[in-house]
Amino acid sequence: MTETLSIPMNGAESMVRTLLASGVEVCFGNPGTSEMHFVSALDRVEGMRAVLGLFEGVVTGAADGYARMAGKPAATLLHLGPGLANGVANLHNARKAGTPMVNIIGDHATAHQRYDAPLTSDVEAIARPVSHWVARVRGAANAAADVARAVQAARQAPGQIASLILPADSAWDTADGVAPALPVEGPAAVGEGAIGRSVAALRTGGKVAFLLRGAALQGRGLAAAARIAAATGARLVCDTFAPRVERGAGRVVVERLPYRPEPAIAFLQGTETLILVGAQAPIAFFAYPGQPSELTPPGCRPLVLAHPHEDGVAALEALADAVASGPVAAPGPRLYPALERNAAFGAEAVLRTVAHLLPEGAIVSDETISAGFPHYALFDGARPHDWLQLAGGAIGDGMPVATGAAIACPGRKVVNLQADGSAMYTLQSLWTQAREKLDVTTVIFANRAYQVLVEELKGVGAGTAGSKAFSMLDLNNPALDWVQLAGGMGVEAVRVSDSAGFADAFAAAMKRPGPFLIEALI
């Protein structure tokens, strides 16, 4: 009989086991040399799903999409400062979304750091602007306790980015064991008087609107908001890029605040009180000459019912109990957007078809940018679904968010509505979708331009675009070929240029499992 030698648990293994004990079950990663002991631990420890992304922006964006749908954090595994830097844009988006995430960032072994090796960098300085919590493991004996603290920080309401830096020696040295999960406090109760002030505002008879974000746009929060709106006539609005909204026929309709200042102010015109639930008072995305940065119209008073870290759902339910006497009437018959197979081909035709054919329980990752804004309301009549948006404005999250959402919800169809320019930031997501056999249908809106920037050029008063200026906004010469790009990543794809062809391609995609891409030449 051959004796089996036991291998002492090292810091990396203690971290992986602690992550599992704390409810973190997926690790999205793009590792390097300094993370090899963590990679080995993933292989030795049962229960942790390891998902490779070929670019760190895919890794961080997928962790964002996963957490938005799973309601709990995933881990990421990133290689030193440069690897972290590659993932920063989607960490920014996740931070703005209030997404819980635990980043494990490898670093040089402690004794090696003084030599200023080529990959040496100030990892803390890179992590801090996109993290709520940053720490460095101080030895393998502390690794498990530190990662438990990171999970605790990530799960603090409404969701935080926790970045834990792991020197290589803290991963390979012998550890003491696994740390237990730490307690996590739920969202705080709203401040004293917040509900009373909102009740008073609703009873004055003035025009009131609610600006909703976070859990207020899901489940119990939406149901309570619907009761309030039905009883008082208050208007329900979400901000332009809410991280997650439950939408579709049979659900309460929540209007979307327009993107640019003038339409946003006109949209809210006449509102006397704007009650904020998990949201800040609306501001412009950018400064425009001669236009205000604050979008609350003159004469309108912002009133906070719940700050983002507070329990907006409970506050809405208490408010509904105070102002609404009965349940909301049942919705009328579902009226899905009509399918127009012979319509002129463009963004509206594509989105109308998607809304008509979208299966119940689908998840939509929307990064249509300019193409989708005017047609957002079409999906109010689609079958019930979840809608995920670009919460932080840094383009390139649509494909990764769809990838993570598909891993979080394997029984649901995911549809990625994707602008072609921003798709190029993280097209490596397609490879991960193929490898993991994820049920994601990507629709590329191929207008062959950064169309939103063409519009912004005019909006900021920078003048008209000549050939040199337009060359910075145009995606032709050469034109992107998404069928070939997808094929190179292992994803089957088709190109369509008319409404009937798109309807056939999308209907087929909804009936087949696995990744698929449709390039729509709009």
C-alpha cells in the first residue's frame, strides 16, 4: 500500500476555501505567474467555478453581470497592477452599479518587491479609485481572514468593490486554515422622518415623481411603488443607466430619464417634488456650453426617501401602507409589440422584433448607446424580463455583463443588444461564451460609427465634422466583419440587412441553446 503524502494548506488554498465558505462560488480570472498558486488551489478545491477571460475587462465586466443577477459577489483573479489596470473601466461601471465584487490581485513576492522588476507597480494606487475597500495580505497566516473581510466589505449595502492584493509568498507559504464567513449587515433603515416627509409631499396635491434605483426596481420594491403610483398619481422614473430593472407586460411601467440635459429637464418639467429612492438627484452626464449640470427643473424640490445604502424597499412598502388603501388593479391583456417583417430596416425594426420575440424570463444586456434610447419603451410590452444597462458610462460592458449574467442564471436566455463600436472593447467575451457554452444571443447594431459621438460633437458646440474629425468617429475603412470576428472566437454568426431576415435569424436564435451572434447592418 502506497502512503499518500498530505500537502499542507497554503495561503492560496485557505483563501479559496474561505471564499466558498463565504458564499463566493465563481472566480473569473486572467492570471499570471504571481497567481499560479491560486490557480492550483482552484484545481484542488471542489466547488469553485473557474472562468477564463482573455482580457481583464471581460473578467471584471462578467463579475459585474454575474453579481447583478445572482445577488452576491463573484471573485476576480487579476495579474498585478497592469492586469488590474486592464480591468479598471468595467470596475468603474461595477462601482457605479453598486455591484458586490471581490478582486484578488496578485503581486510580487514580498522579498522581490524591492528589486523594481518590470511588472512592479503601485497596485494600491490603481485599485483605490475603483474600489470601496482595499487591503494587502500580510502573510499566508492572514490570507483566509483577509479574504473573509473582503467578502464582508463587498456585501455591504448596496454592494461594494473589495480589492485584496495577494503577494506571491502569501499564496505559497503555509496557512493556518479556513476563516469562517463574517456577518453581513443588511441595508440600514431610512432616517427618522423620511417616510413622513414623503407622505406629506404626496398629500399636498402637487405633482410628484419618484426617481428609483437599485432594489426599488425589482420585486417587492416595484410592487410597492406601483401601489403608491396607483393611489396618488405619482410618476415612476428610473435614472438613465439603472443597473437592473424588471420590465415587461404585466409589470409596472417605469419611465427612463432621458440622456441629454434639455430633454431630461423637459421630461421632469412641472414636477414639484422628486422623491429619491436609492438614487441621487439627476445630473447631466457631461457639461454642455450654456446648459445646466443639475437636471432637476426650476421649482422642483428633491426629497430623499432612501439613500443608496438604506432599505429603499422597506421604505417604499411603509410609504405604500400610509397612502394606498388597497391592492393595485390587475394589468390588462398583454399587448406585445407588433412584428413588422417588411418595415424599413433600422434600429427600431430590430428592437421591435426583439421585443416581440423575447422569451419570458430573458435577461437583456443593453449597450445599444445611440441606437436604443429612442425605442426603450417598446420593451414595456415584451414578455417579463430583466434589463441590465451601462451603469457607469464606460463603454465595453455589454458583452461581459451578458456573459456573467448567463453564468448566474443558466436556465434563462440572455440577449446582448450591442453597439458595434463598444463591442470592440471586449469582443473576447465571445470566446468565453463559446468555451462555457453560454446561452447568449448577441445582436450587433452595425452602424459602422461611434454614432453617439457624432451627436455629441454637435451637442458640445465643437463645430461640424470635417474629414479628419469624422475619421475619429467612423468605423469604416475597413468595415468591421462581425461574422468573421465571431467565428474566430468559436461563435456561429449571421449577417442580415432587412427586417424579414433579422426576424428569421432572431426567432431561430431564441429556439437554440448556446452562443450566437447576429450582425444587423442598420
